[in-house]
Amino acid sequence: MSRTNNHKLRIGIVGAGAIVRDRHLPGLKKHPEVEIVAVSNSTYESAEKFCQENAPHATPMANWADLLSVPELDIVWIGTPPYIHSAVTISALEAGKHVFCQARMSNDRAEAEEMLAASKRFPELVTMLCPPPFGLRGDLLVKKLLAENYLGRPHHIRLQCFTGAYLNADAPAHWRQRIEISGLNVLALGIYVEVLQRWFGDITGVFARGKMLHAIRQGYEVIIPDLLTVLCRFANGAEGVLEFSGIDALASGDRLEVYGDSGAMTYDFGSDAINAGRVGDRALHAMEITPELEGGWHVEDDFIAAVKSKGRIKPQPDFEAGVGYMRVVQAVADSRARNEWVEIKT
């Protein structure tokens, strides 16, 4: 795999599943200066199949460690589940590669902090986590409402994320239900903690309860909850109630409600519909996401631009943001285990 064009950014993919194929690959292919040169997947055969179908000039590799040894590689694009994120990230940075890592960041808080520490040892290398797709379109509008004090001081934040994805007791455990693959991550907890902390600041304490409706799935004992309820406190003084479930039949879409001393806001994450109102209004009313405030998915563009900028651009979310939500994920696990309120210390 000799370098034929010094202007190419050469990518090695570790973990080439559906999320890389369907979400990231289209964005990467928009950049003619990007070239996928090596792919390592769960098996050599699956890596070979990915290359044949999506990157015919790339080399399939059986072992991700071998991929990191390719000297002309610029970027390692990690698309695996969380169980291996820390090992690949730290090894890639030590090998001098820029790193894009699929979310959730890691198995637990300790691994996330090790990843952050490694990124600080190599500040010349770009590191970025994949952001959640939820709330991107209305992100700037929400930030504008909060900056303009439209709601006043938020005091009550309520989030619901209900699906029926795990309702079938006869289905095998999904990889997200396997702690050895997904770590301490539960349902969409980390995803929405990232969104909420981006808008309302850090969560500083939690009390969590979980339940397994179907603990045994085809002989596998599931210890990641099917249902999770989290009471939380934000640094700004707001109280939160976060509810997650994978076992709710006919569940409605994900929804956020925010109540302040001057107004209220709702966000429907399925439709990106934002409704808000102030004290004295008859009801909440639709808030228009105008073109200058409309966000979207440009993850691959952001990362490639940061690499090309040679450090002038810092893409988001960075590893600091990842550690931020992994602290909450860890605290939720600790609270469930101890059945007590857990303070989150930075």
C-alpha cells in the first residue's frame, strides 16, 4: 500500500458495520482527497466483503493491530462497539494517527479518562467522537432560546426515550444488551446525556433505578436494564427526570420538556419540532427553525476539515465531552448498584 498521492488523507477503518457503511461512508466519499486504504472488521471475510462492495482498492486485514502498523496511514476511523474503543484509540494515537471514534466513547469512565489523557499526550493529532444524531437540526435554536433567557431559569427538565426494541422475549440479546460488548452504556442514556449537557450544562448527581423485564435471552443473562429511570441534578440548579425503555409497546417518539420560571419548551426528537411559550401565553407555539439556525449532519466534513487544518480547527464533540457523559453513565451504574444518590465529581 504505497502512497501515490501526498495530498490524500488515507483512512484505515476498524469496525466496518452498518453504521460505518450507511452513515459515515457516504460523507467520506464526498471528499476526493480521502482514500480508504485498509479495513479490519470482526472477521477477515467481513472486512474483505466490505472492501469489495465499498472500497475495492482497500486492503482487508484480519487484525486491527496490523492495520495500525501501516506507516502511511493518516486516520483511524473506529466503528466498533464500545468494548474496544479505548484500546484502539490509544494504540492509534501512539502510532501517530488521527482518530475518529464512534460513540459511545468507552466501556466506563476509567477508559474514557485514559482516552482523554492519551489525546492530551498527542495534541498535534485530531480526535473526535461521533455526535448523537438527535437534536442536531434544532441545536442552534435551542441554544438561542436559552441564551436569550426565553425560558428564564430552567428548573425542571424531563426526557422520555421509549421504544419496543427489546420487547420480544424470544429474541437473542442485542449487542447493546451485552455488557462485555457495550460496557456500562444503557439504552440511549449516554446519547441524551450528551445532548442535555450541551444545552444545560453538567449533571452533578444522580439516583437511578433499572429493571430487566426479560433477563434471560436464549440462555444469555442480561444485566443491562431494559428500563431505566434517572433522577438527576444539573449544575445550574435544575432537577431532571430521565426515562428510558426498550420494552414499551406502541411507544411514542423521544421527547424533551423544559420548564423555567418564565416559560417552557418541548423538543420532539423524531420530527425536530420545537414548541415554546412564555408566562402569559395561552399555550406553547411552534418555533421556526430558520435557515441560518438549521443544523444537520456534517460529521465527516468537520473531522476532515480539522485534520486538514493541522490543529487550527477543534471538532466537536471532543474527548472532554465524551468523558463528561461517561461520568454520568458511570454514576448511573454506581447508583443502581448501591441504591443511593451518587455525586459526580470531575
